[in-house]
Amino acid sequence: MTAVVEAGATDLSADAAFRAEVRGFLEANLPSGWRGVGGLTPGEYEEFRAHWRSLLTAHRLIAPAWPREYGGGGRTAVQSAILAEEFARAGVPRGGANDPFSIQMIGNTLLALGSESQKARFLPGIIDGTYVFCQGFSEPGHGSDLGGVTTRARRDGGEWVIEGQKIWTSNALTANWIFVLCRTGDESASRHEGLTLLLVPLDQPGIERRPIRMINGTSEFCETFFTGARTQVGLEVGGVGGGWRAATGLLTFERGETTATLPVRFRAELERLRDLLESRHALDDPLVRDEFAWCWTRVELMRLSGLNNLARWERGEPIGPESSLEKLMWSELHGRVTGLACRALGDEATTYSGPDPSSYFLCDEPGAPAGSVSSWVKVHFSALGETIAAGTSEIQRNIVAERVLGLPR
Amino acid sequence: MDFSTNPDHDSIRQSVRSLLDKLGTEQDVRRAMETERGYDTDAWAALSQQVGAAAVGVPEELGGAGFGFAELAVVLEELGAALLPSPLFATRVLAVEALVRSGDLGVRPEIESLVAGELTATLALSATGGVWAPGKTEVVARGEREEFVLDGHASFVLDGAAADVLVVAALLDGVPHLFLVDGRAEGLHRTPLETVDLTRHQARIVLSATPARLVQCAESAESVIAEVLDVAAIALAAEQLGGAQRCLDMSVEHAKNRIQFGRPIGSFQAIKHKCANVLLELDAARSAVWTAAWSVDHAPEDVPVLAAMVKAHCSEMYELAARECIQIHGGIGFTWEFAAQLYFKRAHSSALMLGTPHDHREALVRRLGLGTAV
């Protein structure tokens, strides 16, 4: 349906040359018959990913939109989205498991708000893997209500001393640094004014990371305890008291790219579902056909809306509350896709068998075998977290109602 | 093409809106829907002659205004928002599409009259129980060359009682064909149906040896009808988009102004979430409807899938928007006097007309080439 793509927006086609370059890179560096990382075992994936990251770094494709002086590719935001789309289609990662935090989140925030010395120190180090970040935002007492965080940082000479606890820290064990939203203001400071975003090294006695086991059986995130943890003064991103602005800005940086990649990934997952349903003759059932058509429609609606959003983003219009609509759409769709797979699997879906999924957030990777029970079932459980993480569905609806429709708080 | 900033669309939208501001108020709607004809002739004259609405998307060499189906979708969206009863859908979307797509040079004079707003028309296709499939038509034709007569009946004919011309699907030697029938023809009996949606009149027609003229289809009549039904589904989806947006606008306005328990009811999360849910479905629909409308002219091979997709989605979206509009308005929402009931009935009927959401999802599966049982 490539003609449909021409109807809306630009399909990012102004950068056809860059797209060809990316495809050329993929062809030159992937084995023939490559189906996607979904076809690898977890061990094979880990090995592939490390090698792949080095390759991307060498080709300046790991942070394509960062300035070249820091090791980036000096590319435009649109070209970055094109790269993301092509990589999603080929079923290869953009970098390491922590790079969404290191590059998309804190790296982009440093570029926008960081001091020169922070940029010079961290950006090249993020690219070459010296600094591997995770995110310290949510606390047991403050998830949706992030503005009320209580982890405290106080000055002690040339250092900050941090006391408190963060939770749901994704990929904390593979990181060596963390960006932490701390309260630095006194009681007279407003809720938001009293916050500072600090960069903190993880390997120190004052920080303990304890893995939390999730419903899908894995332990991808942790509780992180700060007891007299220390970091240098000068590592405040956006200045002392600038934490709320930095944190909220940080969350917007990856939006242009997810608009480009989500439809690709969800379409690939639907194709796997289709293969599964056809192999089980499940499509003989009219209810299954109806549900599949509903899911297919949702993905296509997402794709067409995405093209429109991308056109506006390309023109420099910020993607604001529309991203809440996108998040609601895919996160609530996902459980229905995986639910349909489980229905087709029937009793089999009460067990685990076959290869595990190669990733637990979003769809399983392209290349994953259609019939792997464990793959479908574990992603089905992971999907439960997708309507909670990165802003719950309830919060997203509030955002849309208040900021798009203007309903009163 | 970026639909959100297309200047052609903006100017067409503006002309239709200015006209509707004057001639398409809720009062106008209620007055027109109670008439026997089912629409106001002055409003139709203004729409078809001043704005040229029936000529949009028809090539200039056939007397049309040029532009494309995407521009017609803009007109339909605005009309869907206002709910103004109008012969536009039956005339331009059903009849004119069928005649143009037939490729019959002999019907050019009819096309020209229709797009100029001089005559109105409709398509009679549905058999008993509302089956819209050419092979199932319950009208039979006999005769030859220039002289045919039709016998049988059709129902759910939009504007069937008032239309000047009817395009009728009939079986000739067991094969579906299209015929032109004059609204005042001998042996044609037209009975208005008592419709739920008073803004869209329908009729049942009975034909007894009714004289008719064959429309020569370059491809088969069956393929012409299939194309018309897909295009009509997209057109209806554009209307549904306009209507649903109006429902959401009313809901939000009320939620901001209605005070209970010392605060606007829009400050309650339940109300916010209802509005957000409607917006989610509406926002998802927009790009798809525009893409579908654009594809009618520029990527017709994509139309069958897009038509099925947008009709299913927009039907459910409009029903949700209308239902929540009533719910958010509380007791008032339930009255005859308040506008919500008009939108709800249009949403209800639009969802069932030209195929239910389930029918379209079934068609989608088939058109995507899935499964063996289909």
C-alpha cells in the first residue's frame, strides 16, 4: 500500500537519498536472509547487540542527530526518524538496551539544557559507551504524581549528598550512571521549583540496586536506594531548581521517532499474528476474523495518523498532547493483539514453551518465530505494564482532556 | 499533500460553512426534516448552484467543477456536522458516481443536469432486509435495445420518494444491469418509509412494467456498483467525521459550563475520560478518512481496503460520540428538543446503512486475502 503513503504528508521522502544510504548500510552489514533479532536466542541477541552498537558508533549512526563534534552524525531530526523506521523494519536495535535512556532521554536533554562542560564530558562518553545511563524518576510514593518526589539532595561542600529511594528503574543493573530527580529546595520553594535533575555515578557504596521480578518473570527493573550517595556539584542538568523543566522536557524527546517506528513494529507483529492464526485455522471463526480486522484497522489508523504528525513535526511544530493519543492507541491495542494470539493458542497459552521474546516492551522483534507460545504469552503479560508505564492511560486521558479539549483541572 | 493546510479544502470548507451558518441552523434542520420532500429546496438550490456542491469531483468535461473526491469529502464533512437534510448524498455520491463510472456517453445529459442541481437522483439497489448486493436485486428487466420495462421492488432508497431520477439495479437475463427510471414513470409506486433519522428520508419503491432506459456499462454493472458502494462508504465516513466532531464540541462545551457540586462537571475525571475517548477515536479517523477520499482519485487500488476500514471505524466512532454526548448532557440529552437526539439517530442509521461495522470488517479480512474459509 505504498500509494496510500503518498496521500498523506511527505512520507519523509524528501530524504530519499539518506534512506537509500541507510538501506545500503543495513544490506552491507547484515547477513543474507536476515529476518530480525527476534530470530536470535537471548544469548545470540546480547552478542549481536554489542557488536552492532560498535558498528553504529563507528559509522556515526548511534546518535545520528547529535552534532559531529560529540561523535554524532550531524543529521536532521527527520533523518533520525528515517533511520529509526528502517531499523525497525529490518528488526535491528538502535543501540544498546540503555541507549533509550542515555541517548534519547538524558543525552538529548543535555544537548538542549546542559552546560558546555557537561556536554563535552558526557556526550562523547555516552556514544562510546563510557557512560551508560538509567532513569531515576518514580518513587514508591510518587509515580503519576512525579512533581511530589521526596528523594532529597543537599549540598556538602563540592558535592551533593542524596537520600531516598527510586523505583521501576529500568535496566539499572547494566547502567553505571543514573539521572535522578531530587528535591533540593527548602519548604518555601514551590513543588516544582524545588527540584533538580542530578547526574550520579552508580558504582558507589551509597547506592544499592535491588531487582524487582515482574509478572512476565524477568527482572528488568529495580528499586534503587540512595543512602548518603554522592555526586559532584556541577552535575545539575538545567541548573539547581531546573529539575522539573528538565524532566518534563526529557520525556518529549523521543516522540518524533516513535511516531515513525511504532506502526512498523506493530504491523510486523500483526503479520506474525496472521501467520499464527492461519497455521491454526483460527480464521475460520468469524469472531476471530472480526477481532483481527479490528486490530489491523487500529495499526493502519496509527500509521496514517503518524504520517500526518510527522509532516507537522518536520515543519517544526512540536508534538505535544497528540503523543498522549498515540500512547493510548498503541498501548491499549497491544493487549488485544496478544489476547487474540492467546485465544488462538488456547490451552497452550496456559503454559510456556518455545523461545522467549527478545524484548519485553512493545512488540516482540521482527524475526521472532510466529508460533512461539512463550513469546506471545510473555509479551501478553508485559502489555499489562504498557498502559501503566510512561504515563498511565488514566493520566494520558486527563492530559488529552485538559490540554487538547481545555476541560478544567 | 498535507491535508491540514490544503488551501482548496479551506476555501471549499469556508463556502459551505457560510452557507450552513445562514441556511443550515438547527431550526432549519428541524423544519426541513418534517417536510414531505425531506429537504428545503432553497437550501438545496444554494448548495448546488451557489457552492456547486454536486459538481465537486466530477470532471469539467461532464459539466462538473473539477477538483476531486477529497474536496467532496470536505463538503460532506460540513454537511454531516450541520445535519442539514439534502439530496446531495443520494444524487452526487450514489447516482452520479454510478452514471460517471458506467462510462456510458448516452447519460451525459443526465449527469450534467444532476451536477448542476437541476435534477435530483438516487440509487435503488437494496432488496428485502437491506441487502446491498447487485446480484440480489429484486427487480427484473425485460425488453431490448431502447425499450425496457422493470418489475419488482427495492427498499431503503435514499430520497426515493422525491428523487427526479432513479438509477435502478435490475437483473436482465439473470445478470445485474443499471437502468434509468423517471421519478414520474408509469407503474412506479413510491412509498415513504417512516425513518428513525428524519434528516435522511427513505422510500420503498414498487415497479410494475415501469419503462426504463438501459445504462451501458463499459465494465459490468456489478463492478460499477461495487465501486459506488465503496466510494459511498468513504463519503458516509466523511459525514460521520463531521457529525462526531460536532457531538464532541457540544459535549465539551456543556462540560465546561454545567456546574454541579460547586464545580464544572468537566473537572470530574469520568467526564474528562469520556471526552478523551471520543477524541481518541475521532483523531484516529481523520487522517484515514482523508487518505481514503484522496485515494478514490489517486490510488483506486487501495480503495476497497480503505473503504471497509473507515466505514467500520467511523460508524463505531460516531455512535460513541453521539451516545456520550447524550450521557454528558444528562436529562436534557434525552429530550426531543435537544440536538443530541438528531445526531444519535444519524449515527445509528449511518452505522447500519451500506454495511454494518461487522460486515465491513468481514470484507476487510477478505480483501486482505486472509484465511481460507472466507
